[in-house]
Amino acid sequence: MSTLRMAAVAAEFGRDLQEDFQIADRLIKEAREEGVRLLALPEACLGGYLLSLDDSAEVDAGPPALALDGPEIRRLAALAGEMTVVAGYCEAAPDGRRYNSVVCVTGDGVLGNHRKVHQPLSEDASYASGDRFHAFDTPVGRIGMMICYDKAFPESARALALDGAQIGVCVSAWPGARTNASADLEQDRWKRRFDLFDRARALENQIVWLSANQAGTFGSLRFVGSAKVVDPGGEVLADTGVAAGIAVAELDVVQALETARRSMGHLRDRRPETYDLSTGVVTA
């Protein structure tokens, strides 16, 4: 059997890109010392997220926009070295648009890139929307990526699973509830939703799931942390709780998928011909 040691991060990142790289460097080094080969950093970890998701937010230039083939992503790849690292950033596209994106790199360069498709509240005022979900091959297996609110839509993870993803990686800047917020983040209803989506997306597609998230506060937002690794049966193997930290787990991914799918294979047992296409359910 060949096991994979993987980890998801909950950490606080801000607007200062140099400071963000220092934090990322520290986390990558910590993970390397733990023998981690796949590491997921949060959404917007390079340059920070938005100050608020409210239309009345104070004026903010937003995170620095970085080119996928630019020096910052090359710097991230150099830090990754032999590891496979996933990290969120604001992408400056050639057409002048800005996207909330997540990139997967090793020391050899970029392996994959995803632009956030689903935009909550007023996020569309700051970013253009992506238009696809796809899986890609890496040294640690076939991966599919998504960002935060993307995981609230079952079709997102299903599209990745149908494209052969063995591991789903979701990076987030998921805050606590905006109204009737709980003083204790552990009891926050938006944290419960965050955790429920992670377990459901893993279980319904019978894939391994890494969930990274921002921690601490930024602007008006208070993030729920809760980075975790989930197995194909929906069981949480490691979890940071609401504090900053690294959730590390080791698993034979291929064996875990085979075991989960042996009796009741959710992808195998689908009945696409019975699903109403007008509902938007993925059937191919």
C-alpha cells in the first residue's frame, strides 16, 4: 500500500503580500517536517480576502491581482519544492478581469488553476466568475479544486468526481454568521454548515476531501477556521477546530476509494437518464 500524508491549513492572512509569503513559507516548512506531500492553504492567502461581503463596506482596493505566470506564483512554486501545494489568490487575467482563484503548484510549476464559479452576496462586485470545474493529475494523485461557496453546490464536487478526481481540495475564506452570530465560534451556525458541506461532498462522491480556511479576523469578517481532512466515508480524520493550525492525516487514497465504492458505488450506481436536466443536475 502507498499512503499519502496530506494537510489542510487554517491561518490568518492579510493584505501585506510579503507577510503572507512569510506565513506560507513557515506553514510549508512545518508541513514538510511532518512529512506532508499535499498541503492546502486557504482562499485568498496571497493578498487577503475582501474586508466585507456587504455592499456598504468601506472602500478597499482589494487584494493585489497576480498573473498565473507571474513572479509571485513562481515564488510559491519554489517554496513548494517537492510538495504539492494549493493556495488561493486574486488572479489578474490577460483580458483585464480579476478572478478569485486557487492554484496548485510544485517546484516544477503550475499543475492546475480554478476560478471561483459561485459568488456569495456582493463578491461579484470584486471578481469575475469562473465557468468550469475540472480535475487534473499531480504527483500525489488526481485532484479537483474549488473555492468556498462552490462547495455549497453538489454539482461542483460531482463534476470533479466524474472527471476522475480522487481528492477534492476546497479552499475558503468562510466567515461566521452575519446575523445572530454566536460568541462561541464552535456553536456558530455557519461553521456547522461549513463542516456539513465538507463531510457531505466527500461522502456523496466517495472521495478524499481537504478543506482549508482562513482563521482570525479581517475587516468585518470573523473566520471559522475548521480546516480538515475527510475520508471517502465522510469521516473527519483531522480537524483544527476554530483555531489556526494544520490538520494532518495519512491515508492510502486508492485503497480508501476502492473500499468506499466496493458495495455501494455512488458514481457507479447513478441513473443519469432519470435526472431532469432542467434542474441543473450533472448527468454526464
